Amino acid sequence: MTRNKPKVNVVVLFGGQSGEHDVSLRSAQTVIRALDSAKYAVRQVGITREGGWIASGDPMAALTASSPLFQLGDGKAPPSGVQAEPGLPTLARDTVDVVFPVLHGPMGEDGTIQGMLELAGIPYVGSGVLGSAVAMDKAMAKLVLSQAGIPQAKWALVNRTEWTSDQDSVVASIVADLGLPCFVKPANMGSSVGVTKAHDEAELRQAIDFAHEYDRRVVIEEAIEGRELEISVLGNDQPIASVAGEIVPCNEFYDYNAKYVDDDSELIIPADLSPDKLAEMQEIAIRAFRALDLAGMARVDFFLERDTERFLLNEVNTIPGFTSISMYPMLWEASGVPLAELVDRLIDLAVERHSRPRRVL
């Protein structure tokens, strides 16, 4: 007589304190639906915008009740009776085999949650502390990728103290080095939160002020004329890359509204690339994945410059979106890896990485 294999106890973490809280809820819903109930005992844990953890009742309903991205959201507080708790005791209460963090942005994608789980000895999906922290910080990631010889657009970094002390000099330097228009971004944020395309000096000043509302460090990048392309990477020490996808944004650039609100942007999968160009893009994506010491998953964003046909790496996302219109799962679907298999592989990769012996003394 054969015994049924015990289910894997998976905690799906979602919500969080970043500006990408609402996107996280959408992504988590997709992941939860994709987890096979015959294989996994799924436990939801939601993190409020204030940092409290909700593990009892219906955490998803509690958080979506006040989310503007959900039709049921009415702007009111979560239902009464919902108890928020500290994080680590919440995880320690029951058996946890693996955690699937679906937390975009700071306090979730930046190594903070990963460090807590490392200390607790709990396997988790995605990159470790170092890779998560470096990839999340756009300036640090650009420095590491530059050292690895990976082509990127020209960029500059402006911290808040530098900006408030001499705005005129900063603006003059940016215009001289990068030109206008240019893109202004918080160094630690995703989903295009806080991002502005500045067409003149007045807009540049406003954009830097706006980005500093999200981070004390702001990255400014030259505007590239070309195609916006993305590719998905999966694996640990031997990562593989998916087919490529192309984004034709409904707005001037692929901003937050174009991604999650308007739903009018065109996603072309697979992108129209020659086999040689696709292979070149895949090779650069895997090099970037390894240079940043990533694991599990990443979405790598590129520009294909119109005049030169050069690939310029834009950003690397270690916890990419899993919404119904997110490129990461869609690219793997087009590559022959359906969503249910994709989440299976990610959990297997998490367990594999955690099972490696580590000598600490």
C-alpha cells in the first residue's frame, strides 16, 4: 500500500509597507490560485501598510478591503476584529516548510524579509539577502553590473542632502551629462512608483523632489530611443532564460498607471527578435543574474537602442509581478512552463538552496 506524500506547508507573504502594497495583493492572488492544493497546504499571511502581520481569518480580504486596485475596495479600514501581530512569532506558530514572499519593493524585496527568514532557518523563494539588497538599489545594481561589463544607459545619482544644498548645480550637471528628456527614479522602488520623465529643467526639479518623497537617493537616467523588452530568468546556480517580450506602453512610458490601472498597454509575446538577438539578450540576462548573485527568479528589463541595435540593461527585479498582466509568468508560459509548474519549480529551487550545507564557524 502506498502512502500519500505529505503536503508541503507553504506560507504566502503579501502586502507590505512599500508603495507597491496593492500590486503585491494582486500578485499574491495569482500565486495562491496556482499552488496545487493536492501538493501544498497554503497559509496566507498579510502584512499591513503599518507593518503588522495578519495570519488569522482571511488576510487577503482584510487587506484588499482598503486597496484602491480592487473593486471591493472602498477606502475604509480593514474589517474590525482583524489582529495584526509581530512577524517572526506569526511564522513560528505552525510548521513552515517554505515561504513564498510576494512582496514588491522596500521591506520585502530588499533583503529585509530574507534576512529574517535566514535567521529563522526557513527556506524561501527567491534571492538571498545580498542579491535582494543589491538588485533593489538601482544605483548599487548599476555599479555591480558595470563592473561585470554589462551595457547600460548613462546615469547619475543624487542624494537628498546634495539636492537641497545646491539644486542649480545638480540640474546643470544632469543636463550637461545626460541631456533632456531624462528619467528620474527613487533608488529603491519598483512598479514605476515615483518615476517621472522630465522634458525640461522645471520638470526635472519637480521630478527630483517627487522621487525624494520615496527615497533619500534618486537615480537619473538618460532617455533611450528604442524598444522596451523584458526577459524572465529561473534557477539557482544554473539559471535559464525565457523568450523575450516587448512592451508598447499606452502612456508616454510604462508608468504605474500603464502597468496596473489603464490596462491598455500592448504586451507582445514573444517579441519580434531574430534568433541571434534573442540569444544575445538571454546571455546578458543570465550574466546579470549571476553578477548580482541572484537565485530563484528575476525579470530583466532592457532597451534595444534604435540607432545602434545595442541592448542596454535597464533594471533587474528579484520579486517580479505575478498579476494577470505581469510579464514574468507570461514569458514562462510562452516558453512552455505554465504557471502551476512555474511555482512548483520556484518552491523546489528554494528548498534546494536552503538544503546546501553552510559552515558558519
